[in-house]
Amino acid sequence: MRPLAFIATVFAVAAMAGAAGADPSAHDAARPEASQRVEARSADLLAVGLVRGDRMTIHLSRLLDNAPVRDAAVTVILRGTAHPAVAETDGSYTLETPDLAVAGTAAIEFQVEQAGVHQSLKGTLQVASAAGQPEDKNSARQLGWWVLNFAVCIGFLWLISRRRKDPKT
């Protein structure tokens, strides 16, 4: 039974070393920063906002024919503060504010003013945790518990097999 105990110990040490040496920021550095998406609709407009860090790119189009809306004044209300969006040459609108980088859920409202017509489009933005922080803070701890449970099960199996071989009991 000693080989079984030895194998269990080797697996436990390897798993603990892997959990302790795992650097989640190394994986995040190799992967490009993910963007969050927010979508809001009115009776005839669709606004899609893509957030990357503290910058949002807004694509505004008509629902009827999916044509981009290029000549509008767009204001974004985020966390109770109005932020004017800047029209870009490609027909999109951009917005830069540190409020976009705050983690959590936020109600967002796109106010569109075009040719004297005012429309309000409402949506919800889910901002992930800040870059560099692992999404699951308990992953190493949970791996440790799995290794401990595995070692306890191996120990019980070893004791049971040892007891069956011993003719004195």
C-alpha cells in the first residue's frame, strides 16, 4: 500500500504547487481586455454601446432599415451624471469617463436629439471587475480543499485495505 500513499502524496504536492504558483494576471496579460456590451431600444432607434476600460463606442441605428444615425446629439446618463458623446467620422459616437470603469451594474440612458425630436433609450450595463483581478478569488482555496478531500479518501481506503489484510482484527 505504500506506492498508493506515495502516489497520493505526489499528486497532492503537485496540485498545491500549481495552485500556489498560478498567477491569474499572467493569463490576463496574454488575453486582450474584454469589452462589455449594452443595448437600448426606443420605438424606432437602437443604441449599442461597447465599453472597453473607460471608453464607450456607441453605434446608433434605425430599427426600420438598420441605417446608422449620423447627425444626432447623443448624451449618455450614467450613474446619475450626463456625459455628451462625440460624433466620429465613421458614424459612431464615443464617450470617455472613469464612470465606465467602475465595476458593477449600472442603469444607462442614451438621450438622442435629432431634428427637434428627442428620444430616450434605456438599458443596463454590467461592468466586470477591474483588470488584473481574478474573477474567482477562491479558486486556489477551492483547489486546496479538493486536494485535501482526495487525500482523506485515499487515507481511508488505505486504512480499510490494511485492516482487511491484518488477521488479528
